[in-house]
Amino acid sequence: LRVDREEVHRLAPEIEGALLARVDAELEGADIVLISDVTKAVMTPTLLRTLIEAARGRGIPVIVDPRPDRDFSVYRGATAITPNRYETELATGIELSDTLAWEAAGARLVRELEMEACLITLDRDGMHLSANNQRGATIRTEPVSVTDVTGVGDVVLSTFGFFVAAKFGFSTAARLANLAAGIEVSRLGADVISREDLY
């Protein structure tokens, strides 16, 4: 049983200012920026815009795991986005009932948000990758006994991001992220996926 009790407050202006002041220094030597936006008030629109623009200005890819919201415009210009089924339906208004819907929603997010790729996670149906100038690809998942879904979104973001940073390309990165997600849900709690796990 998991019970969360929390109060989310606006980020204090002085804290936001301190974070904004660190963006350039933190990007020094970075290969990629991964943003996990979990609605805890830290990723303000100003911080998101500054981070995305500064990273892209340096040629650093930015991949976002978005918050559940009807408006994803705060992520415009990032390299890629990894929404789940619910988040995608909320942002696009498209019911993700079949492959045609997955492709329509992914292509719409890529186009409207001026991104290079969208990797929609579809739980039991695997994932769907939409990328600029490429036909969409559905990555089916191997049936597994689901033990716990804790941390699976972070595993998808980090695995996809790692292989994009290593220049494996979106398709290979998505397939490896799908594999890692299947391993993660078969384990209890947030567990580390090792290199050996992916072999």
C-alpha cells in the first residue's frame, strides 16, 4: 500500500533565481539533459524554457518525461518527449485505442512541439515511436508478470536518454528502453537495470 500526503507550493522566487543562475554551469560537459517533470513545482515554465533553450543552443539533446497536463507547450523545442498513455491522451485529446491513434498522437506532438521524436509508453502494448521524417514504429513488449510499476517512467527516460546521448538513434534507444521497462516492472520497487540485464 502506498499513501502519498504532500503539499505542493509555488517555487520561491529566490530558489528559482538560484536554479536559473546555475543552468549554464551545469550544462558544461553535459552530453544530454533529461527532465522528469513530476509536478512538484520545481520545473517552472521559466526554468523549463531556459534549460531547453540553453541546452539546444549548445547542441545538447533534451528529453522530457512530462507532467500530466493538457498543455505541453512548456516543452516546445526539446529534442524528444516520453509521455505515457494517459498523458498523451490528455495532451492531444486522442484516445489511444490502436496503432493509427498512437501514430496520430505521436506525430501531432512532434509537429506541434517542434521536436524530433515522441516515445509514447503504452503499458501492456509496449511503446510507439514517432520521429521526424520517419514512419512510426510500434515496439511490442514481451509479456511479463508485473510485480511493481514503481520507477518505470524514470527507467524509460534514463535508458532512452542514455542511448540517444551515445548516438544509437531513436529507434535503437526506444527498443532498449522498452526492454529495460519490461525488466523494471517484473521487480519490486525502483531497481537498477544493469548492462548485463540488457544483454
